Amino acid sequence: MSRNATPSSFGWDFQVNAAIVLMLENIKAIKSVRVEGRKEDIELLLENKENIYAQAKSVMRIDDYSNVRSKLKAGLETLNDDAEHQDYHKLIYVTNSPNPFNLDNTMSAFYGHSRLSYADLPQSCKDIIDLEIAKKPLQHIDTSNLEIHVIPFFTDDFQQRYRVIKDSVDKFLFELNNNTRGMADELLEIWQHEFFHNCTQGDLDLVIKKKDLMWSIIVLQSQLHPEHTLLEDYDDGAVEEIIRSYRYLINNRCEKFEFISQVLFDFQDFKSDEKGNKKIAEFIAAKCDDYKCVFELNVICEEVQDIVVKIILQKIITNRFLANDIAKKVNL
């Protein structure tokens, strides 16, 4: 992702990271996400067929309030245009300015990472929105479904710039599963890449599916290291090739969560007198060949095919509680 200090690249950077935060705030309800969508800067597509539309406007300097009012007006106009033709659950104006209405006496309401419904805004801020709605007119905006979000996002120190974004990912992982704590930096980098790639696609119907974003957590938790027990009998060259092939397959597996579900269903249905790791080993030995057909094994040399498939099956089964937690807590 481009992080050059230009207004356009900074704006894209903010838009991508704001989309990640909005996704996590609505993770149970959403089905997919589109950045730079057909209608809005950020589109959260919900399971109930309604959508959340967001306009993202940024300023490069934290103390620059000269254009915040014009950015707000432009954002409201665009939200109104889309509200005319689409059913929506919520309309969001999201910015990084701590003073989105250019009213010094209301800045305390937007301190830090803030999310305010229209009803909770200071009256002077409501008056500005009401005036804009009446003047245009913007009759398709239902203020009961309008929110103003502020996400702190400044400086060329990337650790500081992404602090609130990382905190949102950290909080999500903390509440998800004990084994996912501590992977926020890696996960955020993966999601930033996915969202930035999405917003540069010319096909505006291309979305990021929630289940694919959650797969990234499984991938991080399932990383393969050279000291894995199933690699003990291989030389360094073979281990390196196995790890490379494993990463390729686990990152490119189609229908990813469906595949996990099928493996776990088969494991649960597998009849064995063994328990624990012995049952897992017996299942893998019995079923390895059955799963080879679902992988693109033509890209992997025959020598390492068996071991790669066996390791993937083992990782899925040993991470089954994480997969169940993800499915339950994000409503997959």
C-alpha cells in the first residue's frame, strides 16, 4: 500500500483503514465489504440485504480545519444521492479531523476515536446538518440513521498513524479466542493489503467476503515452522520446499471456510477407538488421499504432496476450536 505523504495517497490510506474499523464494528451483521464501491467510499453489505454506506474524508494536518465543513457537506450530498435509490441500514460520515464541524466549542465531543449518532451530536452540529439538508435539499437522509465517526489518523510515524486501527484489531482478537492474541500487527497488514487491492479493482462488483477475511486468522494461527514434528525425517532442502508449498496451498485454497467445515465434519464422523492425537493421526492416514483432489497439486512436486496435505489436515483439526469460535462470534 502506498504511504507517500501526498493528499491522494493519504486519503486512500485513511479510506482503507477506516473500512477495516467499520467492518470490525459491524462484524456480526456484515456479509462482505467493498472499498471505493459503486455507490460509496465504503460499502458494508449486510446479511439482511440492507447496506451501510460510508463517506470517508480526511485532512493531512490535525490542526487544519479550513475545509472540514465543505468536506462534510460533500459527504452528505453523496450519502443523500445513494439513499435515494438504495435501502440502507445506516449512513456514516467518517473523518480523521478532531473538529469535523469547525466549531471549537464542540471538539471535546469528538475526542479520540468517537462514534456519535445524529441524536447524540451537540446541538450546534445538528443545526449545521439540518441547515445543509434543508438547503440542498437532502430529503433522502434520515437523520435517525446518520452517524459521524472520527478516527485519529495522522503523522508519518506509521506506528502512531495506525494506532487506533491496530487497537480495533487487537480488541477484536482479544474477544475472539485466547490463541489469537498477539497477532494484530500481522493481521492488520494482511487486511490492509486486501482492502487496498479491492479499492483499486475496476470491477465495482468485486467485494471482500467476511469469511475470506476470517480465513486470514486461520492462516496466521496455522503457520508452519521447520521444527514441526512431521518434518523431522526430511532434510533441509525438502523442509524448505514443503513449507513453501504449504504456504502456497493454505493461502490460495478456494472455498476456504467450506473446506474447513468439510474436514471437521469428516473428522467428527470418523469412527475410531483412539482418542486425541492418535485419532487425528489415524484420520489423516486414512483420509489423506481423499483430500488430494481438492488441492492444486500440479504446482507441487510429487515428493512433498503427501506431507503437505497431511500437515494441512492436522493444522485444521488442531485449530478446530478456533474455527468454531470464529464462525460463532462473527456469525459465519
